[in-house]
Amino acid sequence: MTNNKKILIFTATYNEVANIEILINLIKNSYSSVDILIIDDNSPDKTFEKIQQLQKKYENIYLFNRKSKLGLDTAHKYAYDYAIKNNYDYLITMDADLSHDPKEIKNFIFNLEKFPFVIGSRYVEGGKCLMKGRRLIFSKYGNKIIKFLLKINSHEYTNSYRGFNLNLLSGFNLNLVKNKGYSFFMGTVFEIANKGFQIKEIPIIFKDRNKGVSKIPKVEIFRTLKNLIFLFLKKFQK
């Protein structure tokens, strides 16, 4: 199901050799016509070598292997620019650790027909977050705090499973987002809302990874709070 649209699926990888083959197989088995772009930051576990093997099995898998760990924000900005330059209609971004179910891609494609920006939400009716302990608490209440301060009509700000209708997002570019690291995802939602584009939430079930190690450093919580304050203040700037 691609509705004759040119669609790019993007994910960034760092030490995801245990997950990337499963993810690509799931995507390609259900959506054979979509293109996949992967940016790998020179993973020590040689994730990029597994991707190179999969390029021989499937068509339209593109790999950009960077020389060092340059950050999620720069990877997503590169993917957005790549999608625009190569005339894609839709860009769908997701995590590579299998926390995002590729079965939901069809729901993103369906909603991108009408909406400029679609975000997979764990915190709307039908959505669920299967993280546990402190990670669940920080995620659930962190998103509530963001909503309270930014007053944006969304329940989800930090999840990277999202879709962009590049035709409807005329004039928008991720280079507008100045937040780095994981705060980049919150900053993207802010800038899209700030430019007046409608946000469509769709429910997803977010699974906790069962292979590999989470890359989110503890200090990111404090960085997110700092960036949230900056965005809150930006609301009042003319």
C-alpha cells in the first residue's frame, strides 16, 4: 500500500546489528516499493556491514555511513534534505531498535494523504507505551509537562515515529529546528506548530527494545528541560 506515492522510510543506526535485519525484512516484506535510507554513525558492532549485505537482497536501500557519531538531529536533517532533493512525497522516520512496529506504516501513509505532519502517539486513546520504571515515568510526565508549557495540540512530542507530507509542508525545513540530541524531536513539533501546520496524532504501541542498549544518556533529561524553557520563551518572541 503506497497509493502511487514516492515514499522514503528513514532510520538512524548506532550499534543495531541485532535489530536492523529484522526491521528491514519487516518493512520490505510489507512495503516492497518504498525506499529505505539508513544513516549509520560508524557503529563499532559493524551495523553498516549488515546493511551492505541487505542491499544485495533488496532494491532501494540507501546507506550513508558517517565517520563518527554526529547526533540524531543531524541525521534527521540530512534525511529530510535528501527526501526533498530526490522528490519524495512522504518521509517516514522511525527507530531502528524495533520499538516502532512497521505494521503501522500503512496508517501513516493513509493519514499523510490529508495531513502535513503525522506523529505516532503513545498517549492518545489506543496508544500504549511498554517502557518500564523511570523511563516510562520520564516519558509520560515529560510529555505532559511539554504540552502544558508549549500549549500545542498534541499529546506526543518526543517519539521519533513520524511522517512528513513534503508537498503540504511547503517552505518548511528541519534546519529551522535548533535543538540538538533527543530534544530535536520536541523542537520539530514546536516548529511545525509554530509555522501553523496541522498535527495529526495516530495511536501506536511503543515497545521497549529487547536487544542492544538504549543510547539515551541520563544528562539528556536536563538538556530537554533547558531546551523546553528556551522554546517556552520563544513563544513570546515576535
